[in-house]
Amino acid sequence: MTYRFNTPGETRQMLDVIGAPSVEELFEQVPAELRLDRPLNLPPRLCEIELEQHVAGLATRNIGRNGRMCFLGGGVYDHFVPAAVDAIAGRSEFYTAYTPYQAEASQGSLQAFFEYQTLICQLTGMDVSNASLYEGGTAVSEAVFMAMRCSKRHSRIVVLGSVHPEYRSVVSTYLGRLKCELVTVPTPNGTADLSAIESAVDDQTACVVVQSPNFFGCLEDVTAIAHIAHRHGALAIQSFDPISLGVLKRPGELGVDIAVAEGQGLGIPMQYGGPFLGILACREQFVRQMPGRLIGETVDRNGKRCFVLNLQAREQHIRRDKATSNICTNQGLLALRATVYLSLVGPQGLREVAELSTARAHYAARTLSSLDGFDLAFDRPFFKEFTLRCRNGADASIAAARTAGFDIGPALRRVDANADSNLLLVAVTECRSKEQIDALAAALRAV
Amino acid sequence: MRNTQATKLLFELSQAGRRGNEFPRPDVPDAVADCLPAKFLSDERPALPELTEPDVIRHFTNLSTLNMSVDTHYYPLGSCTMKYNPKRHERLASLPGLVDLHPYQSETDLQGMLGLLFELQEMLAEIAGLPAVSLQPAAGAQGEFTALLVASAYFRDRSENRTKVLFPASAHGTNPASAALAGFDCVQLKPSGSGFVDLDELRSKVDDQTAVFMITNPNTLGLFERDIAEISHILHDAGGLVYIDGANMNAILGITRPGDFGGDMMHYNVHKTFTGPHGAGGPGAGPIAVRDFLADYLPGPIVTRDAESGTFALTNPEKSIGRVRSFFGNVGILLRGYFYLRTLGADGLRTASEDAVLNANYLKTLLHDVLPVPNGGRCMHEFVASAETLKHERGISAMDLAKRLLDYGFHAPTVYFPLVVPEAVMVEPTETESKATLDAFSAAVHQIATEETDFVHNAPHTTPVSRPNEVQAARQPVLKWQCGSDCK
């Protein structure tokens, strides 16, 4: 049987050492009346050939980026994943290692995560980064809980309506049992109206959460929003797109206190929604309220530089119910992917990825909005993604594009039940050429 | 062979002007300066290091050689189930038809994926003996948190205001942390001398404010809670629910089921029991299974199958608590769990648990003279020994033993957990190790017990670094690379 070591002879020898007559007897602690008296009802087991053929069969029933040109957005993007990222993340010394609690036997992972923290600080202009959270939505939630601890305010959270609806849903779920009001500032014009934020934030507000580029693709005036938050003693939290920082101002420059992101664009495949990478970075003064693991530099007994899990007294395995978060398992391997990706592209490469995405997205927006029946929903600056209004409905346009071999969307209605059914997102990364954009336009012209 | 020259950080290798990747030349007339108002644009490039692809590959390849890993070393890490991670999983999970799927593409184009996830939901329900499954939680801790919110919604629906979550002293730290995060009051039972939940202590703490009792079974001492049925009765009689922390499911696959021994909710650690690799800390996947009366509260989406057409769709349970994360879940890890379940089948899973328990009892017996187990008798898939005698008689602590084992080429067991055992050494051999490996591990422990105390206390001696100064790390935290004086 696959992966089985113990032969009947060895099993006998081991039982003799234990002093047990049978393997069955080893389970004596499990009361007989609680035992399952039948085999589990599972599909028959498959050998490697059978498994491969079975799974390949299932895979051919999926048509993703391999079969259609991907202009999909909404928080997951078809950015390029360099082969070198796969090569390093595919090294089993990394992917079959455990959490680096034994520092002496884990310097490879620890140094890589220390480098990850440094790269995220360089990228964002923030002071400190943790070693990863689950994904973008929980990163926002963790930041909100962190802001409540930092501000010592627990009764009011202000979130802009232009924050990804799934992230807002996660925050709402996380706050479920707490007596904390979650106030959503409407953003009918694609970005927030500063006076609406001003009237939503009061002196009991723990934080203001802004996403920029936001769910509609538009850029928010983060600096002004952070000012409003700070004037009321609240923290400013920005959810950002790491790729955008090749051209856009960094969260650190914009004056936010906690910067969070979905890190999928940094060398992580789309894989139907996960595993991804939750990024969380903050100002120095808040470090002891951070959730999740932190790697620190120190020296060993010989004075040699080395790396350890640091400030663990914040974490659940030490602090239990007083921990800053319940997170234990994080997204180490995805943080490694981001580390390798950022090392490869460097400052110039990241700028080029961001510039190409911006330029081609704007070309696409001009081209598609010039078609009869289509226009841009919002007259606002945007990065690599924009909201298209379709006279004949978002779903009809998505269907027409799909038939012609293109995936666009999502329809806003798919993500937010209250959204206008004529609106959809189009995202353009460095992987989409002018030729492909023109072909998409030709397909939509027929709608 | 380890490259002893490779000791620099990425940032120290950087040379201005190097690059590791090129991108297509602009093919549209639009320029960024014309697209976006200047106030949004950064004046300078991010201060990332500048490296070639060969720089990057050599750097990270050399770093990888500084790790112990399941593929290179024996990893008897208690509570972590460090079993072998099959290579076929890695290849299959990378198929373009599985890895290149966007969460917002049409469900029509996802029928293979949704069918697979539906089948996984069904298999996890069968193994749990609990009919409703959500694959959404990203890890075990998030599964706990999710289930507690499900319980909370259920009680709210019944107009019951229950505020307390109970757990034994030996519980994983995530249990109280998840309960506190969800807004419950945490009540920890007093440790019992036996290693099992003390029923009188439990009865004295359970009342009409009790929402959930969280219990790991087999527990963190590697013992099956023999009174689990009575424990469940106590909770159910008081109107509460029983949560099974599934971290130790590797001991009981196909032998007994949480739903059959009184659990109302549970999580799996797919990255432990079903061998999604640990990835040096993650990703995991923490799907939960619950009783039918809790199904309507699960986070969505759930995969459903239309009985007539056979097509699969995403649906949200009627009274769902909402999302606990964006998108479907940690699908890449769920896939690996699916591959594992399909490879082993019912008999393979049962055999895996039998071998895990056999290996644990064998190693426990071999080590008994040096590392006695305070809560004696048989163990399940792991055991918690105590190095107290070793420390008392030889001055060798659990930490010393752990560190010295690294020199012998073995990863250390979990030490100082659970807190209820002094000088705890928690050993989980797993089933994917041979008798010869267990014998060698035992021989190493016995050898260490005879070694000179100071020598062991200063271990490890052969690892890339010796014991780190953790006090300095905590006092003056250095959490990112600092430019030296030669830095531009």
C-alpha cells in the first residue's frame, strides 16, 4: 500500500516490544460502542496512474486562463509568474519544512521570511511587516482588530463602500458577536466623498478603512482620508495593491497607520482563490499589537548573525486568550513566493509591470468605452482595472466575451447583491497585449 | 553540499543596475504620466534590491539547505503530523486546468473543480460523521473561529444568550484565542491528574451560559478521551455544543468518528492529517464539518449538486454567518487533501491511523526508561513524555535534548507543550516512517542521556548556527534589514 512502511514481520516485532497481542488492542482506549463498525464509505482508492487520469479528466472540464484570455479582476489578477519563483517554491526543503520554531534547523526559512518583511517595508514605506496572514480579506479584519487595540476604542469602525465587498463581508463576520458598529460610507461615484467620511467618523471611531486602488479600480485620496481619521484620534488603514506601488505613492508616504494587501499578484497563481498571501505592515509604534509571526535578527552563541521567531508573547501559543490574534498556521510558502518575485523584478521591473498594466488598462478603457453601448462607469483616476457600464447588462457582455474566448468581469452584481446589474470590472495586467485588447473590443462590438 | 560562502542577505548582494526579469516593450500610446494625475504618482522607485536571476536562484537554493524538512529529515514533531508529502500531489495541483482558474470565471467553466470540491465535502462529512461541510477556513485556527460563530448564530436564532466557551488546560493555544476573538468568555478547566477531562470539574463549570466545549480528541497528551460520550451528554443536557479540534484526526481515521462520539462541530487540518505540505508555516486548510441543524449557518459559498442535471453550483447557506475570507478557500491545499483521500481510500486511511498508533506505541516503549510518560498505558498517535527525571538527575532539560537531537540529524520533538506536563517532550512519529528510523531515533535519545551535561546544554554543535540569543532579539527587536555604514 502506498506510503506504508510496516511489513507484517516488522509489525509483529514492534507489537512484541510493546507487549501487545495485536494492533487492534492498541486502540483499547476507544470504547467499543463508539467505534465505526463498517468501513468508511469513500470512493475506491486509485493508484498513481488512475489518479492522474482521473484528475486530468476533471481538469479538462475547467476552462481558465489556459483556454480564455483573462481580463478578470476583483482582487485576483493574471500577473506573470516567473519560472524562478516556481523553482524556489518547489524546493522541498522549503515546502516540506515546518514552522521555524527550531531556529537552528530553520535558518533558510527564517532568513527568507526576514527578507520578506524587509521587502514589504521597502515596498510600502511602512516600518514593520509581519511574516504573513491568510489573504487580503482577513488582513483587513486583523488590521481592524489591531486598530481597536491600538486606539483602545471598540465601538465603531468606518469602512468605505469602495472596499472589496468580500473583504467587507469578512470584517462584518469577524465583528459578528462584538458590540461594535460597522459603518459603511457609500461610494456611488466610484470613490469616497470626503464630507461623507467626515460625518461618519466620530471620537469613538477606532479606524477608517480605505482601499486604493479600490474595488472599482479607482484611486482614493488616501492622504485626505488619513487626515480625517487622525483628526478624530482614529487609525487609518489602507488596503493596497502591491503591484501598483511600482508607480503609485506608497502607504507610508500617504500617512496611513496600517497597510494591508492581497499579495496574490506577487508571483502567486490564481488557483481558484487560494492559497494567497495576506500582507500586513504598520508603523513602529504599533508593533506589539501586530497579529501573526514576526522574524527578528539576533546573534547565536558565537556572535554569528541569525534569525528567530520574535515577540512571540503576542501569539496564541504563549498568550492564549490574550493573544493579538488566533492565527497559527500562516502562508509561509506564499510569502516565500512573494520574496522571490520581488527579488527578481527589483525596482525597475516592478515599475515596468505597473507602467505596462496602467498604460494597457487605460488603452483598454478608451477602446472599450468608445464602443456603442459601453462607457466608463466612473470618471475617476484608476490603475489597472476599471468599471465598465454595459447598456445591455453586464451578464450579456460577459457571455458574449466568453463565447469569443475572453473572460471579463466579474459583474459587480455577482460580488455585491445591491450593485447595478449593468456594471462589470475589466482588469488589464502586463500580460495582456494591445492586440488582445483590440480583439476583446472586436468581440464586444458585436453585443 | 552546503555552500559556506553564501551568508549574505538579498540586500547585501544587490548591485545597482542589475535585473532579474524583463517585460514587453510598451505597445500602446498611453503613458502613465498622462493616465494619472501627478499627485498619485511616486517620485521614486521602491527601494528593492537589484539582482539577476542567477543571483536569486543561488541565494534561495543555498538558503533551502539550511532547513530541516520532511524530505530530508525525520520530524517527530508532536501535534504537527509531519508525514510524507507525496510528489504526485505537487504535480497534479499544478495542472493548468486546476491552477490557472480565476475565482470569478463562469461556473460553467469550473465544473471539474466544483465537482472535485463537492466530492471532497462529501468525503470529509463521511470521515467526520457530520453531514455538512464548509471548505472555506484557511487553517485550523480559522476553522475553530468559524465554528464558534456558527454556534453563536445558532444560539441567537434560538434566542439563547450563551457567552462562555470551555476548554481543558491541555488545549491548543488557538482554542482560547479563537474563542476570545469571537467574543466569548474563556473558561479553562483545572488540569486533572489523569490526563483526561475530569467529569466533576466539567460538570461544575457547565451551565446555561455555556455555548461550546472545545476538546481535542485524541487529546494533546495523545490519549483518547474515554469519557467523550459522557462529556457530550453533559454539554448537550445543558443545551451546549461540543467542538472537536481535529488536529489529532490522524489517530482515528475510519476507527471512530467525531459525529459518532458526540461532537457537533469539528475542523480538519488538511495540511496535517491529509498531508498538504506545511510550507515552513503554511498554507494550511481548515475545513469544518457540523451537524445538520447547524448547516444553515455555515459560511458560503458551499458547492451543491443539482440532482437532475448533475451540474455543480456555488450556493450560500440560508442563514450563513457570512464569509470568513475572500474567495472559495485555500483550494491548492484542499486539492492535495483530495488527492490523498483518493489515493488511500477507506482501507488506506484506516491503515495509516493503525500504523501511526503502532509507531507511537513502539517508540514510547523504546524511550520509556529515559523519557517516561506520566500518563501511562497505551497512547494513540503521539505521546507526551517528561524529561523531568533527566533534568533532575543529569541536568539535561527538554530543550537541551531537543537541541542536541538536531546534531544527530533528527528534528526536535515539540517541547514544553502541553503545559500540564513538566519538561514535556511531545513525540508524534507518524506512519510514514520505518521501524529502522524509530530505532535510530531511540538510540540517539539514549546516547544523549549519557553525554556530558555541558556539552548537551551547549548543543546544537553542527547546525548552521548555534542557539540564538532570543533575549536580545526581544529586547531590541530588529525586524528588517538595517543598512550598514557602507550603505548608500
